[in-house]
Amino acid sequence: MDIKILGGGCSRCERLENLAREAAGEVGVEATFIKVKEIDEIMAYDVMSTPALLINEQVK
């Protein structure tokens, strides 16, 4: 499973990543975590605000 955190590295972005890692661990899912910080890359996902969470390329 690929999990992407879209955001500039703010405290909310870090919190979202920590919560996602915790949740994946609790259910025993093996996941690759990727931080996307570049605004051009974030805009390509059509999200309205950050942080945003993508699981297998789908915004959640």
C-alpha cells in the first residue's frame, strides 16, 4: 500500500503522517509512506487544502 501525505511540512502535516503510520500499524498493513511537499505536485492531485492523505493514489 502506498500512502502519500500532501503538504508543506507543517505541524498538521506531521500529525497526519503520525496518525496514518499508527493506524497502519494497528491493523497490520505494510505501507510505504511518501511526503509530497512541492506545490506543483500537490496541485496535480486537485486537492483544495493541505494536508491531504492519499491511499494508493486516491484522495481520502
